[in-house]
Amino acid sequence: MKHLKSSVLFLLGAVLFFASCGREDSLKSGDLVFVKIPMDYNLDEASMERAIGQATSAEKEMNVIHVAILELEDGQEWIIDATIRHNVDRHPLDTFLKDFTLRDGSLPEFEVKRLKDKSLQKLSEQFILNAKQYLGQEYDLYFKAGNGKMYCSELVQNSYLRPDGSFIFPSLAMNFRDEDGSMPVYWEQLFARLGEKIPQGEDGTNPKQMSLDEGLETVHAAFPPKKQSR
């Protein structure tokens, strides 16, 4: 009888474990959406599918090029971010997806992350209010802090503040290089077209480093949400 009871408890525990492993998280306001493309992706590449086929899905082979703030309101998803096209702006998720649709009509890889600290998660609405204070501010092509302009991860850094006003995401020497020290083609082409020097090593933030912050955890939820799938 004792053996039977132990077996039942073991099976029940196993069922609960596998059920939890297969459970999908829910998206929440204040989640951060990171945009990822293969390290060798060429802005002039006609086929994103071919570019992806040439790269593996390993983390080191993906280049994080953008971060955005997710806001949920009345059942609709909104994005607050800083881009060259819109400057600092709040727009529907469909606009965000359209902006990041690649030349072959496909979408890049998205990864949603959330602050691990439960007490900081409770401040998500304040983070969003902070971000909205910057709406309309010009996009920062120079990646310089405190110049009255804003780039994507700088917007997040300035919006995600602790109750004492300090940054949750610290400034670091910016690193745009791959793990082997090479510079991804995307950054070389982008900054060349902007007529700017890649701000490698300068003080600031970038989406790649922010995505690796130990204070963040991955949200296992479909993004874009299934109702928005293309």
C-alpha cells in the first residue's frame, strides 16, 4: 500500500512537472521585445530565408539589433520604442511588425524578456509612463547619452528606473562585435549609411548587451501573439 501511494505521488508529480514545462507564459505590459537577425545578415540580402539557412540558431550566431517596450491596453498590444523611421513613438503592434518585416516578407526572430525581480515587475506601469515622457523625441543617430535624442536601448535605460531613480540597466562600454571579435555586416552597413562611426567601446547601452542582462528572464510566450501571426 505504501509502495502504491509513493508511485501515485511520483506519477502526479511527473504530470505536474511536464504540464508546467509545456505551459506558455502570458505577455505583460513592461515586457521587453528584442529583435534578432543572423550575424551575417546583409541589408541588401534579397532572401532572409537564405541568410537564415546559412547561419545556425545558436545564440552567438544571432545579432540583437533592437529593443522595444510592450504595452497592453484594452486587449490590444502597443509598442513604445525609438527608431529612425518614427523617432520615439507609441504605435500598434502591427506597425512594429510592418517596420521590421524583411525584404523577402519574412519576420526576424523576436525574444521577449522580463525583469526577474517581482518588486520591479510591479513598477511596469511606471516604466511605461516614464517612456511616454520621451514621445516625439528625435532618434539619436550618434548614440550619445544626454544629447536630447534617444536610441532604442537608451529609451529603455532611461525609462526603467528603481524607486530611488537609479538605472536598472547600467551604462557599459558598448560592444557591437561578435564573440570572435568580428563586426557584424549589419552594423557596418547601417552606420556607413548614416555616415557615422560605429560607437564601439563608447559609454552607453546597446540591445545585445541589454538582452544578456542577468536581471532579465525569457518569457515563453508566442510573439507576435497568435492572433497577430502573419
